Amino acid sequence: MLSNEDITLTAGDAEVRVSPGNGGRISGLKVDSLELLRQGQRYGCFPMVPWCGRIRDGRFLDGGTVRQMPLNSPPHAIHGTARDGDWRTARVSANEAVITHELTDPWPHPGRVTQVVTLAEDALTLTMSVETYDDSFPAQLGWHPWFNRDLGGSGAQLDFKPAWQEERGDDHLPTGNRIDPKPGPWDDCFGMPGGVDVTLTWPGRLELKVTSREEWVVVYDEQAEAVCVEPQTGPPNGLNTLPRLVTPLEPLEATTTWSWRRL
């Protein structure tokens, strides 16, 4: 089934909409008819792959070669190429969809990204993997959800206990220093060595926990309409500072689960 039409999955009172034709993003998530994700062409929750956040000046070291990515957030390159590319549906059941994306130009290495979307009555699980067809290359992956700040008159409250915050320079990139977490608002990367664990609460409505075995999360809450909680396999500019190698024997894989309960 090589289609890029929207997919709707349901489980109990939960409904998720997957949009392969719009960058493989989760374009909607309703719980009891409450839409949790900000709506719009560039919102929802998009996959960040083969890198997360910004690459300094769009350049990274690939073995002995310096690679240049398009500066889609000048002076940097941001959030990977897959959110701007085509995805195709590989498999769909009542509560699970598998979609794939072929890595191609401007990314220098051929490879495949697979995202599995699994919906339960009280949770959404997203699993993504990057495989190479040929040579090894550095990569990152993660997710960029835009959770609605307001849910039926109830404003979102954020709770998490990171071990550290990556100090952010004037260029919005980590300086390499780890500092004690500062109060928000944030557009910052945090370390959670025990795994990402962030709770969003809309009082009187819903509590939602974002978890992942990965230890990096970017929190962006400087926008009036939405709060972003982004689990990822490394920090911004990580292709340069903390590269994870995708090899023919070892793909890069990560999972995040969003679980909720009514209040």
C-alpha cells in the first residue's frame, strides 16, 4: 500500500491522524473529542530526522568530509529533511500504522526511515528507526509535538525534573556547558539520564506524560498557542558534538510514548 493519504486510527475514545503526505507528521490527536495538538500545515507532531534541532551553519563532519545542509533557519539548518519529504504508507491496521521515508538529496547517504504509530485507549507510542542501504553515517532522530496550550479553557502546566540544562548561546546552540536548570520560558535542551519523563497537565481536563528511554529533551514554550516537548537521541548540533552512527548492522532507533488520564 504505497499511499500518502491521511490515516485515521482509533482506540476507545482516542483518535490519531497520521499524514504521510505532510512530512510523516501526526496531524491530530483527539482524546474524548479534545484536540491535543495545534492544528495547521506545519504543526501537529513532525519527525526530526536525520538530525534534531539546529546544525551550526548547516555543516557537520561526516567521517573526514564536511557536509553542507541547506540553511532553512539561517544561519543554521534545522530539524532534518524528512518533515519536508514524502512518506509512504507501508501497513495499516485498526490501531497501528507503519510509514516510511527514503533519505535522499540533500542528505548525502541513501537510507530509509520507518515510523510506527500505535494507538491504545490511553496512550500513543511512536517508534522511529533509520537504516542505511550502504555506508555508515551519523544521524539523530526525535519528535517535535506542538501541544495546545489551552484545552477547553484550561491552560497547560509543565512538570519535569531534568538533571541539567544545556547552556544556550546567543546562536541558540548549546555551548557545551551543563548548568542547573533555570526557570522558563524555554527554548532549551535538558538532560534526563534516567529517560525523558515530562508531564503536561490541563487542570480539570487531562494529564499527559511524555516518556522515552532517550535522555535528551528540548522544551519550547515561548509561544502563546502551544508547548513543545521534544524527546530526541542527542542535543541540538549533535551531529557535530555527539554523533550516533548508523551502520549496516546497527540502525538508529528510538521510541516515545504519550500516555494520558482524564482529570
